[in-house]
Amino acid sequence: GVGYWLGIYKLEVKSQKSKVRVKIVNKAVPADKDLDFSLFWQAWAKLEEKYLLKEDLDEKKMFYGAIQGMTASLGDPYTVFLPPKENKQVKEDLNGSFEGVGIRLGFNKDKRLTVIAPLKGMPAEAAGVKAGDLILHLKDEQKGIDEDTLDMSLPTAVEKIRGQRGTKITLTLLHENETEPFEAEITRETIVVPSVEVEFLNADGAKVDVKDAKFAHLRLMRFGELTADQWDKAILKIKNQKPKIKGLILDVRGNPGGY
């Protein structure tokens, strides 16, 4: 699953020549922590004093960047700090509707950006994107993006790949067990992502109408705000077919997690 650390702290910073005055809100730390923050503030003051383009300094971005560096030091690509803009994107994802190409993203064992699964019937699937594809490069002329994905964080990749409906992005991909990358130009659409789907199968495992069903195939594709409600409805649909349903298959393949 994906572990997100949501920002709840506020910071107000005012500079006066080379000295820094800081007003911190919610500054209390756990009683068992013994940390000397003098080095942090020395670095902050040095930037205020020595940085060549002082007019480009953004105190809030510096604060967020410090927290992002702290989470990055763990070496876990799924543990990240999300500033408000990225946090909003995550909430849209959990709500199940956003504009993009329709892929679930993650990392492989080598920490390379990977397609966990393309969403059924969405633009990425139509463009030939498959589960397990490595995403090597992103190109979007309208957004000014033309860069490799090596060492790119998951929130950054999501932000770059998503975009307004009708706009295009080109992904350079590498299928599993292949050696030649290929490019897929994809037009973004409004993506609606269900959390739960149920299908009915006969004794041979083929998809059939519910009246001929012997088994229920229940797919749990993601975790989000609507998952519990969709799960309850799917289970009720299955229970209504008793006693003809002899078994249930719970399928969590390609589920990227959530919270």
C-alpha cells in the first residue's frame, strides 16, 4: 500500500537582513525526543544570507522540502510527504474520478516506475500499456515535460502524467521480458475508477450471466473513500444468488493499496 504523510503543520518565516525570525505553529514535539535543531536553522540562515537569488526563496516550499527530505531519507518510495496540491490529487484519486490516462502506478523491486495495471477500458489500455511495463520517459509539450523517470517520486510521476482532458502525453515504455522500448501517445480522458467489481462464472471459469453462475469473481481493485459501500453492494449481489453460487474468488491482483 501507499503510505502518505499529510502536512498538518504551519510555518511563518520573516527575514531581517541576514537574521531569521521564525514563528512556528504546532511546534510541540513528543516528550521523549531529544533533537538539536541548531544545524537546521544555521542552514536556513545561511540560505537567507548567501543565496544568490534571494527573491526566489519561498519559505513554505523550503519547509515542505525539508519534510520531503526527511521522508526520502527512509529510502521507501511509498512513504512520502504530500504538500497541499499533491494531497488534493490523492483525495481525487480516492474519490475515484480524475483526469488522466488510466493507469495505476508503483515501483518494481529495483525501484523503477512501473505500471501496476492499466484501468479497463481507459486510454492507456487502448494504447497498449500492460501491467508490469516500465515507464522510462515522459514527454508532454504542452506542460513542458521531457524527462526520464529514474529517481522520480510517485507523487511527481502522478502529477506529470495527469492532465486536462483532451491533452496528450507520450510515455516511453518497456514491456516485461522485452528489450526494445516503445512510445505510446495517449490522450487524457476523465477517469472513473471503481473499487469493486463482481462477475459470475460457470464451472469452467467462463464469464456467464448470473442465472447460469456457479462461482462469483469479486475483484478488489483499490482502496478509497467509496470502497466500503461498493464492497457491501457487491457482497449483497452475490448473497442474493444463493444457493446456486458454490464458491467465491477474491481477486486483489493489481491493487496498489490506499488508505
